[in-house]
Amino acid sequence: MPIAVPSAVAPWNVPLTDAEHSLVLYGIVVAGLALGATFLRMAATRRDVTPRYRAATLTGMQVTAVAFASYVLIAVLFLLGYDRSGTLWRPNDAAMISWAARYMDWSVSVPLLVVELIAVSSLTGPVARRFRLAGASAAFVMIALGFVGGVVVDGGTDPAALAIWGGVSAVFFAVLYVVVITTVVRSLPSMPPSARSPYRSAMLVLLIVWFVYPVVFGLQGQVWGGPWTTGEQLALCAADVVAKVGYGTLLARVARIRSASDVHAGLDTHPESIWLDQRKLSDGLLPAVRDEPGR
């Protein structure tokens, strides 16, 4: 006689107390505001770097814009996804959609994080294109497979689906790590010394913080109850802020330092002085004006 495998308890099926509901809402709103504020800062400073590295700033804006929009959706769906019943907030169908919206965000923003890293790297030409394609593709497939196992199959309550789809997703997770590490290792030697520390730190932020997501996915349904669901929600909010706000800030530093270094070396121009932490890294330098024929 086959042994029945118990169903997992998806976190969106767990009732929440007033305190748990308030904490989750607080985490979602604060994370969304942090992402929105970072987008505005990136938009205001997007021309503080030379054209060579401006793609990194624009990609960072895309990451925070996508994440901010998703957090607005998550907040709305979270508020609609729970009905007050006595002393508890009981989930309805919208509660699962608020979790699914996170995967939709990650399917776009995580590949863009890889593009952002490569945009300030020392990789150029076909090598940069290959790394960008490999990293972005691995990131998307990793998230999509996780979505199938964590949400689509039996509403995220099938332990076998969680294990199988999570295992296949982990293969692409490993590929993504190889792309990130290789990009940074190959780029560091040719970077200005002052740019190496923030670039290395950006890599470590991704490698460490990205582990939060598979841990939460792997433990889905293994522990249940309002405190666990609350902890999952807050952990994901914190990871999103660190992986997008903190990471983007570090890469913005790298872009400014590299821009100033290129101006000093005569490799590029920038119409205004480049500043970082109230320190002038380089003076403004306009392109040379060529005499027109016949003058």
C-alpha cells in the first residue's frame, strides 16, 4: 500500500493575527518606498557617469521601477487577500496572487541585475554579449521553474513538486553564480583600485542575499503558522531591498569611479565634474572641437 505524502501548507493559506498582518504590511510598504526612492535618485543622477557606463544606471532604474511597481501590486493584493474574521485575518484567493506577483517581479528584475553587473564590468564585445545572454537566461529560467513548483503545481502544496522543480531550478542557480563570479574575477584586474572594493562587494551582496530566496522556497510548507509566514514575507522584503537598492548603489559608485578614471586617462569626456561622497573625482572635460574643412 503506497504511503501518502502529506500536503505542504503554503504560506498564503495561513491565517494571520493583527500583529502579524500589520508587520507584513509594514515590510511590504517600506520595501516599496525604498525601491521607489532609489529609482528617483538613479533618475536624477543618471548623467553623472560617462556614456560607456550609462547603461548600468539605466538598467538600475529599470530594476527599481519594476520592483516598485510589483510592490504596489503586492501591497494591494495583500490588503485584498485577507478578510477579518474574529481575531484573525483569514486568506482568500487573492492571497496567493500576492505571492505569485513576487515571481513575476523576479522574472524581470533578476536578469536585469546580471545585465547591470556586466554593464560596469571590463568585459566588452562578443564576450560581454555571451555573458549577458547566459546570465540573464539562467536567471529567468531559474525563476520560472521555481514559480512552477512553488505556485503553479497544486497551488504550491505538493512537496514532490517543490523538490523536483526546485532541484532543476538549482542547476540554473549554479550557472548564474558561475557567470557572476567569472564576470567579477575577470574585471577586477583592469579596474581602478578604488572601484574594486565596491564591485567585489556588489558581487558578495548578490551571492549572499540570493540564498534567502531558495531557503524560503525550500522550507515552504515545512513549517507553518502565522509567525513563519510573517518571517518569510519580511525576509523576502529585506532581500529585495538589499539585492536591488544596496547592490544598485554599489554599482553606481563603480560607474562613477570608472567614469572619472576614463576622463583622467583621456579615454572619454564628461561635461561636468564627477563627484562621489562630496569628493571631486574629475573635472569637467568637453570633447575636442575639430576644425571644419575650408576654414
